[in-house]
Amino acid sequence: MMNDTLEQIRQLVANGSYRISDHGYDELSADGLLESLNKAVLVEEYLNYPK
């Protein structure tokens, strides 16, 4: 299940199918998070979290 979630995130980013503020994008980019998504490892997943 966790691999499915991470793969969905990767696909959304690859397709540009996400919305983020300019400030949020700048912060993620500065930390290299969008560019290194292919190296990401999902550690925990909270399926029942309301957000």
C-alpha cells in the first residue's frame, strides 16, 4: 500500500498535476525535494488522517 501512495505522488509530480503556492514551490525546490523524488522512501503513512 505505501508503495502505491509514493508511486501516485511521483506520477502526479512527473505530469505536473499538482498545485502549490509559489512560496511552497520555492521552499521544496531549495531543499531539492521535487528533484530527488525518485530517491524518496515512504517511512510512514497515515490513511485515517483527516487532511
